[in-house]
Amino acid sequence: MADLSLDFCGVKFKHPIVIASLETTNSPEVIRECVDAGAAGMIIKTLTDIEDMARLTQNSKYAILNEKNELIRGKVNKNFVFYSRSGYSSTSLREWIPHLIELNKYAQGQGSHLIGSAGGKTVQSWVDICRTIEDCGLPMVELNFGCPHPAMMPGVHGGSMIGQDPEVAAEVTARVCEAVKIPVVIKLTPDQSRLVDVARAVRDAGAAGVTATNRYTGFSVDIETGLPRLGGPAGIGGVWAKALSLRWVHRIYNELGMPITGSNGIYDHRDIVEFIMTGAPLVQVGSVLMLKGIKYLPHMITGLNDFMDSHGYPDVASMTGIASRAAVKDYAEQFRKPRMHSEIAADACKNPSCTICIQTCFYDALAQGDGSVESIHANCIGCEMCTQTCPFDATAMFTTSEEHRASKTFFQIADGVFEHGKFDKPFDRGIKLSKVKG
Ligand SMILES: Cc1cc2nc3c(=O)[nH]c(=O)nc-3n(C[C@H](O)[C@H](O)[C@H](O)COP(=O)(O)O)c2cc1C
């Protein structure tokens, strides 16, 4: 049996699955349920002194959508889109204190951890909330620089607004890290392009790790009524977001090498494995448990364990980051890889007149021959589309010989097609091309 345990930022977890900060960690009863279901940790719903963020949770609204963008009725499958609005914990920090102390002990009794989450109104309130969390004995705190909702709240500066600004993010992180000894993990927002800069800034300010990522801000329309769902923009997530989250996990893992906990897009153990292989050994599961109930959690743990056993991974470290380390660094590296071409096996092709491979080849590399499909090696660029659209699995890829690779003159623009210099004028109008060489 695989060893699922891991050390994350100095805290030992019995396996990689913790419950994300959301409604399933918003009351002592459900947190206890998570512990009993075997969670390795629970991140409490963000504790706050921002009145409107607490009020928003009392006004939560959900639109769980299927692949047709209709409201789901009943069974939720892996294609779900979770469009919703919710704030931070609407129970005050003062009321939470005795529960934090008691629940932390309860969790630790079962080898689990209650983890703090903070979202303050001012820099001082971030510090105060985190000190309270530490004083209650919790071993780690997450700073929520990822929530999309404060940005839609007049007069509030929090969540993703902080997470989009490396300087402000670093300032809040530094102040909290000076004030507490427990590891501080920063939850990042994907609603930006500078996420790696923010991760670097908070690492340099003292963060022990980052969470990649919170959810996106979205907008969804009910086309029957012509109205926006939930009245306007809201948070959006689902498994569709996983590849976008992994892109950031991949970049942080390769460029910064700091501890990452993965969030945003997990439905089952297969998604968890993807996050781990990309570089996030600890993962957070959220909306899927809101939709399927806490009883779904043990299936994820068993699924992960079975996967590791059946694929020969002895422990979490042996899977962590393997895909990111195998990825090309850039397209220059990609271009150095040998060129491939496809060939159709005439005996495996059960219906040469179906022509789906020819229709989905955009490089003139497949042609209808006499009773079979012919491959034209010189045209095939090795895109592998035909290997996936062929219903008979009749295509295979081979390395293309030197003579059939694109000639060196391929990218030269033919003389006489346009006059050199003809288009220079419009570009000159106020547009600086100084960075473009040649
Ligand atoms: C209804 C709802 C409430 C949430 N509340 C919080 C919160 O209070 N604090 C926080 O850091 N993240 C919050 N999140 C974000 C989740 O913790 C998690 O990062 C996100 O849902 C992506 O993970 P998932 O794909 O497993 O749902 C919330 C998400 C949802 C759907």
C-alpha cells in the first residue's frame, strides 16, 4: 500500500486531500463531519472583519449548470459548472474562538488539522485574525488573496484585489509573517496575468507556500429569459478550470520551486493525481463536496491510493512534479524534437470511405487512394489529429526522415507577392516598434 503521507510547509498530513475553505468548513458540525470522513485537513471558511463579506454569505446564491448551460436537476456529473456567490464566514471571530480550540484538538486526535483562513479589512486586521488563529493552536494559516467578490463591493479592498498587486500582497504577507510563527500560505487569484510575480513577491515577503488557485470571476446568461444568472457577475469554477489552474501550478513549480497546494477544478482522484504530478503535493477539494456531500470524500482517498498502488508510485514525493519536470521549457526546445508523421494501416481501417481522417487533416497529408487512405509523409506535420478522430484506431505515428522535413526556404516570403515597404507607413503612426528587431 502506497504511503500517502506528506510534509507540507513543516506540517505533516496523513494524505494529500484537505477540504478547501468554503461552506463545508463554515460550521463546527460540518468540520467534525469532514474529520470523521478522513480529511487530512480542513481550511476554515475565511474569517473576517469585513461586514459586507460576512453579509454576502447570508445572501449566497448558486447556479449549478450542465454542459448546455442549463440548471442541473439531480445528479451532478464531472461537467458541472459551479456559478455562485458567497462571502466569508458570517460567524464572528469572537464566536469562532472556542470552536477553533476544540475543533483543532478534535482534528488532531484523528491525525487531521484545522487550518486557518483570513480575509481582513485593514493590514492590522489581517494580522489580528492570524494571531488569533495561531493562539487557538492551529498549525497553519491561509491568506485569502483570491476571493473574487470583494472587487464587486464598493469601499472594500480585499481578496483578489490584493492578489493582483504584488506590492500590496507582499506588504500584507510580510506584516502577517512578522506577527505569527505558524506557516503562512497565500491563496492566489487566477483573475490576472501576473500570478507568478505575485507568488514571487509573497515568497520573498516570507510566505511558506501558495495555493493555486481560488476561482475566476464569471458572467452567465439564461438565454430563455435574456437575463444574467444570479443577477450579475459571480464566482465560477468546475473541472473545466483545472487545466487553467495547472498552468499556474506548473509555472510556480518550475520557476519558483516553492510549496504549492492545488485548488480549483478537482472532481475525483484523477484530477488530484494531475495536480500532484504538476507540482502541488497537497490539494484542496471544495465545490464537489458541496454538491455530493462529505460522504464522497472517502472515494477520493481510496481512488488516490488505488491509483498509486496500480501505477507503482510508492509515495506522494515520487509523483510530485513529474509532469512539470518533463515539460519543454519553451518552443525552441519543442522545435528540436524529431518530426513525426502518421500512417494508416490498411488492414485496421475498416471503412476507407468514411474519410474522417482526411476531413480532419488540415495539411493535405492524407488522401483517398484506391480502396485505402494514403499518407503523404512530406506534408504530414505530425499533429496527431487523425490518430484521435479515426474510429478504428488505424493510425500510428513514426519519425519522419530528414529528406521529408520542411526545407530551409519554407519561411521565406516569396518575392513579388507584395511590395516591400508598402505597409511601413501605417505602422509608423505613433506605434513604437523599438522592441522588434530586424
Ligand atoms: C460557495 C463557495 C464559497 C467559497 N468560499 C471561500 C472562502 O470563504 N474562502 C476561500 O479562501 N475560498 C472560498 N472559496 C473557494 C474554494 O475554497 C476553492 O478554492 C474553489 O472553490 C476551487 O476549488 P474547487 O474546484 O474544488 O471548488 C469558495 C468557493 C465556493 C464555490
